[in-house]
Amino acid sequence: MRFRRPASTGSTRRSRPPRRAKRSCAPSRRCRRADVNRTIRDTAERWLTEARLAVVVEVAGARGSAPREEGTRMLVSATEAIGTVGGGHLELKAIAHAREMLRTHELAPHTEHFPLGPALGQCCGGAVTLAYGPLDAEALARWPLPAPLFHLQLFGAGHVGRAIATLLATLDVSVDWIDEREDEFPPTTTLGTQWPAHIRRVCVDAVEGEVRVAPPGAFYLVLTHDHDLDLRITEAVLRRGDFAYLGLIGSKTKRQRFVHRFEQRGVASDAISRMTCPIGDGGIVGKAPEVIAVGVVAQLLAIQP
């Protein structure tokens, strides 16, 4: 979805209070979390609308060392398997069993227990219980919508911004992708797939005004085409102060120059110290946009709220 907001110049924007993003796991995002990938659930909803016959395979129980968490789901039709319950022989047997259910039209819900040992060619040492059932309205109602891992304002639709947005398109996150140049937003991801609904492309003239509508504890990535614009956006985030992460693309020299400007303008030193610049996982080396994107997304996923 692409839309243009009017320039942020008055009480109109302030009348919209920030909303706190809901999280399925608190206080830490590193807690165990069922895989309820939005793309898989969206596919389930679409298949149900299309009356496509399918089986939902769910990890109903996991003991010891297991490849996926309880609540992880996979969709299986006669020709497709979407998602994963752990891969390997376990998943091959699950898909084969689900397709046998479809072939024979024996779709009654039931479970199957798998010790993860030599019989499956695995050495995890744990055990998994899989639940099988038809894809129907009841199954979809029991399938929770995933809460976003984090809310991100991504400023900049250049090469690095596109690469980051493409990676985030596959994750359960909430993204406002913001740029003043409407033509810079690509119609599809760099992989040629359509943008999912959780990547919202926002074209607005005064992009720094978008900072005030982000929820408390949001993440911010600033990587626009203009250093002065980077400065304005970053200062707006620093003055707001309630960010969980603020990343600014650039070198250590750029950081020093920006810090000097912020100090001259009276920005709080504790907020400045929390700014990340350069961005990305330091162990991932490379200047290609796709490599930078991998390092940045890895850094975002490692952050404790």
C-alpha cells in the first residue's frame, strides 16, 4: 500500500496519539514464541476463501531438544507445503501423512508422536507431537494473529532501504517505510514478490514529522539520500527519547559530526549515547546493500526491548 500524507504542520498530527505495539511475549522478545508467521496465516485465510482442500499440521507438543516450538504450524495441500515444522524426515513424514489424509478424505483431527532419534535420521534427543486437522473456519479461528516483534520506522527508499525492507517482508514486524520521493518506492521486493501488508510505504513531504506518530518503544532506521535530512530525522527521534533502537547509516566520522551538532543544539547526552552509528552486526563485513541489510536486520533481531 502506498499513500501520501499531508505535510506534518499542526495539531492535526498531534490529535493522533501514539499507540503501544502489542507483544505476545513480555518482557523479553527472546522468550519462547510460537511460529505464527503472518505469511503462512494469510495463506491459510486465502486458501480457505478459495475453498482449497488442505491440512494444518501443528506442533502440539515438544519435549527436550526439538527443532520447532509448540504452536508452530504448516499448511499442506495436494501440491504445496507452506511453512515448516522442523524439516528433515520428520517433516517429510508429516507432509506424506497430510497428503494421504487429503487423498482418502479422512480429515478427522488426530495427533502423532515422534521421538527424534535414529528412526527419523535425527539426533536431537527430544520428542515432538504433531496434530493434524482440516483447514476450516474453526482451525483459522484457533490460529492467532502474530504480534509484531517490533515497530520500525524505516527512513529511506534507496538501495539499502529496499534491501532491508525485502528482508523484513518475511518477518512478523510492523514497518512504516518513509520517503519523500514517491518514485523511489519499488512496486515489488528485490525478489520480485508483492509487498505484504505489514510493510506500509509512506510518502510525505516533511518526513521527520512522522517520528511523532510512532508508538512508544519503536525502532528507527535513518538512511536517506540527504545528510541534512538524516540530521533532522535523527534529532527528532533523540528529542522524543523513548526509542528502543535508533540506527543511523554512516561512518564513525559522520557520527562524530552529528554528535557535535546535537550537543550544540542541546540534545540530551544520554539519548545521543544510545544512537547506533555505524549500523549493523560488526561481524558481517561488506558494502553491498544486501550484505548491509543482513547485518542491520540481525542487529534489530538481537535487541532486547
